[in-house]
Amino acid sequence: MTSARHLVESAKAVQEAGKANIAYHLATAALEELGKRELYAIRSISSRETVPPSWPDKHAQDHIHKLFWCFFGPGFYDTLTKKSLEDMQGLARVIHGKRLNGLYVDSNESGLSEPHNAITPDEAGNLIRLAEARIELAKSREPSALTPEDQEQQAWFLRTATDPRTRTLVMSSGSITKLGELKDVRAWVQWLRDQFAQAEAEGLAAMQAEMQRSKNLPERPQKDKWRVRVRLVSDSHSVRPNVLKAWNDTSKLIKLLPVPPKKNQLLLEITLGDNIPFDGLWWFAWGIARHFVTALNIGSMGFWWWRMPEQVSRFYESIEDLEHPDMQVGLERSPSLKIDWGENRALSQDDLARTAMAFAALPGPKRRDAHGAYNYYIGGITFLSLNDVHWQCEIEASCR
């Protein structure tokens, strides 16, 4: 709190000196200090857990997250709605973006953008007043005023609302409608937790029933049971949706789907029958996916895998010459570890026809004695996907 007040006082002094962009930056820093205050309160509660979560410390190192928490923390139990949550996230991004515009010289099509012109005195004054108001609000509601149960609920909500696996459910129309019905954030958060707990219990029951079913499986599939989606990335080819039709018209086991607008990606949709046990699903689907990826690499004479190496020529974010601050320094590995697969290679029907032949010819899971060459080949592809400046794997890839 003291740090935030000092930053606001400094912002006022700088504003009077005619430096609106610097005043805006200082007011933003004051808001971030208030956001850190909320995060540290959450951390003190969550530290009692058996495995304390790491996200409060991570958020405390991120400018946008700190700004978000400045607005999110104090009003959590008073004004939380889907719109208010989205507004807080948007406001945090806008304030941080404007602060950056007011700190650094930028170059664009119109020429150089001077930071002192990026923020008006009115904008700086408004943010200073916002920071003062938030300080007063924070003084009237100390973090300790929330009970441990409230803080734990708050922490649970943010974890759940920001997790990609659960965010859609939290912010679904049904969930927000329930918030409108209850008109009480505490009751709504508890309702959400009850829904997730019920879903978890139902999932556990379904898994136990599936394990029981797996004890008496048909020898041959009677119906479709599982659908597994696998995303592949290519460093050699692009994907045109119309080329996939011929494959999909003839293949029942694996369908190929484009990933617009990411033309270098391909989705495999693998459909498996009810003769596959739950405890064997991971290995069976993985085996089919690897089998197909190997065939696709052979058939297209390219490079397809789950991931591509990223840092193939540099490891750093930036390098500055402190004696020449206006000069940009760039150092890169030469030659780059990126492989030149040729330009404008699009996956073709001929590629997929060869892939189908390779897929049929490669030894299946029951012919383990014939897997030697297959294992060497797929091992080489694996090393190619790992080959970057941190672990150069050319020798391992070529020896496979």
C-alpha cells in the first residue's frame, strides 16, 4: 500500500512537470502494486495446501495479470459478472499497452512514434485518479477482511476460470444464467464447485463401469466406441482441404481434417471400436498415430510430427549494446538448424496414396519381430523434432 501511494505521489509530481507519459507509467505501476497485494493475500492462504499452486507467484511477475488482479480482487463478491470479468481483462490489456506506447520509441509506416506524444495529460490524470480511488478502496477492505474460506473460493474460481479445460464451462450461458438467478457471487461459486464435484464423481463412476466392461470385451468391434483426435505439424508441407476428400471417402479408421488458418497442421480423427479396453486405449491410439505418422513421412517424403523445433538459430529474446543503445544487435547460429524441405510443397493426393500403401505395408503390433527398421526410422524423426540450439541431434537423427 505504501509503495502504491508513493508511486501515485510521484505520478502527480511528474504530471505537473509536463511528462504525462511518465506519469501514466507511474500510475500504472501503482495499480500493479495493488494487484500484487491481492495476489500475495491469495498466496498466504494457498500456502497451507499440501502442494501450493505456483500461479500466484507467476501472476505477480506479469504486468497484465497484476493489473487484472487490482480490479478483480476488491470487487469479486460485489460486481462479478461475465461482462465485468471480460471488461477487467480488457482494461488490464489496454492500460499496459498504452503504458508501453508512452515509454518506448516505435517505428511504423508513418515514421517514428515518440512516447511523449502517446499519452495526453487527461489520460494520465484519469489514471492517477483511478489509482487513488483503488488505494482508498484497498484501505477500506484489507485482504485479511476476507475469510480464509472466501479467499480459497476466490483462488479456486480464478484457477478454474483461466484453465482452458474448464474455462468454457465456467463462462457458459447456463453458468452465467445461474449467476443471474442466484444474484449472489458466493452462492454461484459454491454452485460451480458443486457442479464440478458432481461431474468428477460421475466421471469416476463411468470409469469404474468402463473398467468392469473391459473385463468382457467382444473379440471384434460391434460398434464405434472411441474417437481420438491427434494434431500433427509439418515443416515441409502445407495442407489443402480438397486433397483430403479422397482419403476420407475410403478410410474409416482415420479421417484427415484441415486446421484453418494453420496450413501446416493436420488433424487425425481416429475411430476405435468397443473391443478396445479403457486401460489399453492410450497405447492402442498412440500406436496407430505413430504408425500413420511414419507412413505419412514416407509417403510425402517430408517431415510431420507432433512438434517442430523452435529455437533453431537463436536462444535469446534480445541483445543490447550498452555503449550504442540505438543499435539493434542480432546474433544467430549459422547455418540455422532448420531443414530446407523446398518451397511451396503442398500435400497431394499422390502423397496420400503413397501414405496409404506405406500404412498397409508397415508391420502391425503383432509383428514385433519386424519393427526394427520402423523403430529406427521413427527414432530419427523424433530426434529431428528435438533438434535445436539447446540439443543438437543431427548425429542421432542420421544414425537412426
